[in-house]
Amino acid sequence: MDKKKIFSIFKWLWLVLVLAAAGYYFYRNWEQVINLISQISAWRIVLSLVLLIIGKMFLVLLVQYSVNSESWHPKYIETLGIYGLSSLGKYIPGGIWQFVGRFGVYKVNGLSSKASTRAMILENIWLLGSAVATGVIGVFLTRFDLIAGLLNLPNHQWLAILFTILALGLWIVMLKIVHKTMRRHTAENIPSIFVVAGVGLLLWTFIGGSFFVMFHDFPFSAAPLFIGGYAVSWAVGYIAVFAPGGLGVREAALAFVFSNIASVEMIAVYAAMNRIIWVIAEVLFGLVGMVQKQGMQTNQPEDENIATANLEVEKQIKATSLASDSQDMFEAK
């Protein structure tokens, strides 16, 4: 048995084990789970979905920027549909099918293999970089006491602000290096590093905020910690290619990050609820892509009919022209 088959079997085993473990845990803690779910207001669930959709719309902007740098300029709604359809591929064990789907769409629209690869590299650097930066900033702003204790520094507010500024500066410098390196190969200019950084911070503010709003026992001042912690846990799940959609890995990271401020039961239940909301949002984005695809398939026969009609008209014009020329020649004789 080759390595690919072994890895494929491991991915499916991981999926089965995670689902089985989650089912067993919720079964054993059923009363606590029901109690925690009952505490989540319906309006919080709706607000969480809305914030997540807004955050993902900013994410689509990064996808748009990446393909624009390779001289492909689709409409925003088209990019949203492409992202929506390809994102559903992450739930297939392997963690690469979303990229395979996107790669195929890019090639169909005229991007070479190298251009498609560059676009996806840029997109993922922006996405993962902004997630890590948001996480670090969130910790510095809300739990600098942990950093101060780790580095044996005084726990002062001005130091927390200084570390936050340094983290932002380091991220900007890294973006500058990436943009300068990639610009040597891209077909067009890459958007400003400040535009990319701003979009990255906004998308994680909304996506992380979608997780925070489900908790009713925490003050608004705790939002940066929740946003940062969620961004980091998402990044950990994203790079775990063996887990479909980061399933199990993201939830474990969330439980670890918030273990000091909330019970494991609460984090497990809220993480599972967030996962459901996340899937709903991705299905909605996927539906946009499906509608667009259906529209293209519907219009294709019409386009073929138009092309056929135009060809017939051209033939008639040529025939008329030849007949006219023949008549002129006959009259001339």
C-alpha cells in the first residue's frame, strides 16, 4: 500500500473518530449540553451568522485582489460564487479540494498554471498572516499579563500597546517583502499592503466577533481576546490538511485558548454551534455559485443559437454579395 492510500485512510479515520468522540462527549454530558444550548438566544445565533457572512465577504475581497494581480478582473459577485463553490471542497477529506476546484476555474478563465498558483499563494499568505496577526494583537491587548509573565516583564499598559504596535509593524514589513517578491512575477500591480492589512483585520474582526456574540456572560472588553483566539484557532485548523475543514483541530484549539476563562463544556458546545453556523454560511455562499453556474449553463444554448444565427446571416450576406457581383459582371459583358 502506497503512502497516498495510507494518508487517505488516515483522513477518513480522523473524520470518523472526531465525529464519534463528539457524539460520545455530548451523549455523556447531555444535560449540560442542553442547558448551555438553551442559554444561547435566537437573536445571538442570527447575529453570529450575519457577522460571519460579512467577514467572509471581506475574505472574498482578498480572493478578488489575488486574481486581479494576474490580469483577471471578474465581478465581485462572480468571485463570491467561485469562492462559495470551491470552499465546499474543504469538507472532503484531504484539505486540498477547495484549491483544486479554484485552480480549475482559474485555468478556464485564462490564467496559466503559474499565475493560478501565485494567486492562491498570495490569497493564503494574506489570510493566514492576518489571522496570526489578529490573534497576537488580541492577546497583547487583553492578556498581556501572560506575555509579561512569560518574558519576565512588568505588566504595564504602555508595554502592551508597544508590543501591539511592534506586532503590526512586523506584519506590515512581512507583507512588504511578500508583495515586492511576488510583484516580480505578477501580471499587474498588487494592492497596497495597507489595503490588504485593513481588509485582513476587518474580516477577522467580524468572523471572530461572530463567535464572541454567542457568549452572554462576557463584557465587550473581552471581544479582542475572543476575536484573536478564534483567528489563531482557525489558522491552526486551516493548515491541518488531514482534517476536513479543520474539523476537530479548530475546536481543540478553541478549547485550549479559552480554557482559562470558560469551562470545557461551554467551549465545546459553543464551538459546535459555531461550526454549524459556519457550514450554513458556506452553504449560502455555495448556493450563489450554483445559481451562477446554472445561469451560465442556461445561457450557453442561447449563445450557441445566437452564434449560429450570426453565421447564417454572414452566409446570406456573402451569397447576396456574390450574386450582385455576378450580375454586375454579366451586365458589363
